[in-house]
Amino acid sequence: MHRGTTSLRLSMSILFSILRRLVSRPLNMENLPPNVLLQIFSYLEVKDKCRVAGVCKSWRELVGEKKLWKNVDFFAARVDLPTHWRALRRYFTDSLHTLHLRGFVYTSKTSRCLNDAILKDIRRRCPNLVELHIDEADLSRVCSGHLPPTLEVLVLNRCITTPGWFQAGVSNSRLDRLRTLNFKNSIEIWNEDFKNIRSNRTQVERPNTSSCHDVSRRGFRCLVKLVNLTDLDVSGTNIKDEDIDFINSKLRKLQIVKIQEFDFLAPLANLQDQDAIGTSGGNPAIWIADFLFLAVVFLFVLFSVFQLK
């Protein structure tokens, strides 16, 4: 018992000694160890990291650490080409894993966030880039043939492209590793694009074609060539129920079909063992369950009224 009490007192003494030293120091950022500063800097937005780099030489060196530039998100702060060039040359290295850009399509500005030269430099400097997210950007003057060949996820959300935009990317083997392809709400996505991405080299598993109004039956039926396809989002498009039935009959790995905006679609017999996310208007079992629930609620309210009387 005496030995345990002595050990406890010794531990408390050491702890109070450490706390006394910490309190005696001025509480400022200069006293924090580099690993703690790195952790703090990791929570900053890209523009704030660049500002912090201008405080002093030691902070500039810390901001240049590769671990801070593994995932770069420019979505909160739209960047034009000059700003993008500066960030690319200073901080983009082989550690970059995910890049998120946001353009100026739905603003009053005419600036661009991406061009062929920047794409080429990203491909050269960032050999481990696997995810590229581009929002609200005009890509009509950007060639997909300059995309990094290491991409596994490509998201083009509310972007503007040209018909056949993916052809150069497929021809130059830039999309061979692609697993997720999302062009939700993008303009000028046509049948030619679907025809291009169905290439034998393309391994796309999760295409998102939501709100691609210019794609017709011929384009959607090209998806049957994507033998590894598991998830499909066709909400907000002009696809018909017979087209989905045809796609499902050809693709054995298909598990999820998202059709949430299609109230007119009939139940798909071939999707019994799959998850069809979306409308449930054609499912009698769900109708019966809803009716029974409403009946129970009505009887409960009726019973309560009679009790009050």
C-alpha cells in the first residue's frame, strides 16, 4: 500500500511539474510543436493555407508538406487560371489524391478554372491522382485526352462539354482505370459520349447520368457494353421503362437502378433480386402497407374522439 501511494505521489508531482512549465510559457502559436501545427493547418481551406504560408519562413515550409495537399478542395473558393497555376506549381505533388475544382459557369464572371495546359501539368506532377471532381465549369475548350490516366473517379457536375467530349480520353487510354463516372446535370452529354465510354477498355461500374436530357434510347442501350456495371442512376432523363428492362436483362452484375423521378415506370420483373431506388408507385405490396397504416391511424383517432365524448 505504501509503495503504491509513493508511486501515485511521484506521478502527480511529475504531472504538476509539466503543467507548471506549460503555464509559465506565453500561450502563442510559436510554442506549438510542428506536428501540432500541421494538424491545425490540415483543417484550413486552400486559400487560408496560402495565407498562412506568408506569415513566416517556418510556416511556409510547414504548409509545403505533402500531407497537407493530399486532398485539395477548391469548391468553396472558385479559382481562376492564374490562381490555379500558382497553387499547382507550389504545392501539387505526387501526394495529391483528390482534386475538387469549381468553375464560373453560373456566375457573372467569364473566367475559367481549367485548360489543356493545366491538365497536362497535373498529369505530369500528380501521378497518383485518382479522383477529379469538377463543378460548374465550361469544358468545351478542354480536351479529355489530357486527363490523368490514373483516374478512378471522374465527376462532372453541372458542367458544359461538347458532343463526343469523351472520345479523345478513350482513344488516349485516359479512362481505362475509371470506375465511377458522374456527369449529373451536365449540358451537351449526347449519345456519342455513351458510345465512347462503352469501349472495351473502360471498366466503369457506377455511371451517373442524372438529368442528361439529350441522351436517347440508342445512347442508353450502349450501356449494356459496360459488363462491370453495378450501379446506374438514370433519374431525370428521357429513358423508358422498357429500356431499363433491356439493360437489366443484359447486365448480370447490375444491383442498383436509381429511377426516383419516374412516376410512370412500371414494375420491373427482372429487378426482383435487386435494389430499385426510386418510385414505388407500381408495387401493390407497398400500396397495401400504406392503406393498412392509414386505416390504423384513422381508427385510433376515431376511438380517441369517442373517448372524449
